[in-house]
Amino acid sequence: MKPLHYTRWFLIAFLLLAGTISCTPIDLFEKTAVIPGHSWKSSFRPSFTFTIKDTSAPYQLYFIIRHSDRYRYNNIYFNLYAKGPGQDTAQVATYDIRLATNEKGWLGSGMDDIFEHRQLLTPRSADKAFYFKKPGDYTFTIEQIMREDPLEQVLNTGIRIEKK
């Protein structure tokens, strides 16, 4: 009878611990936008707004793209505009993200003929992390700048921000 008693207390302690852990907020933000008709026109610039509270912590910023296997390029060029609280103009950074290699094929994860890439974007500083200067709302806008316009076979694009 005693082993059942200990098992019951262990189960209660486990459930309390699991409940406590599951209520802890995760410092992770991820938003994506659907590309209309899977044909990304350069005039379509999806924007994503995130609220940053902790300015002392470093963050990692990821670019997300989902495309079909029929996407014609090994990379994607895009501008990322960032506008923080109290800013009148956005800062812009240009990125060239490799999506495939001749040896390995698509570098992202795939299911059937859909591939998703979550590429870490590195700041120009040597720290390899982003720091937000003020708490508040930050808006990120993605503009594709490929030669093909519209850019065919792109399904979604977005941003992911994680506290490091």
C-alpha cells in the first residue's frame, strides 16, 4: 500500500511543477503573412508589429520563408525595414539568404513539395544579437528585391524574434 501512496504524491508534485512551468511566459514572437496567389509582388510588403518589454536582453531575429519546390532560385534578396517607438523613419538592412546549394538541395525543412526556412539574421555588430533600445512596439516590414517581379512560388514570409 505504501508504494501507491508515494506514487500519488509524486504525481501531484509532477502536475504542480508542470502547471508552474507551463504558465511561464515564453519570450518568443513569430508572425507570418500569406503571399497572395503565391506570387510575391515587390509592392506587397508585409509588416509585423511586436511589443518588446525587456531592453536589457539580447534577441535573435529570424527571417521565415515558405516556398514550393518549383521556386526557381537558390537564394532570396530582401530589405528588412525596422521602426521602433518614437522613430519617424525606419532603418533598412539588405539581406541575401541562401536557400539551396548544388550539393544538398534545399536547406530548409520540407514536407512533400513545400519547404520552410528560418534563417538567423545577424546584425552588423560582432555580438550576433539584436538589442532593442526602448520598450514598446517595433514594426518590421519585408520587401522582396529579386529581379523577378512578381516572385513566383513563395507561399509565406515572416519574422521570428527570440530572447537569447
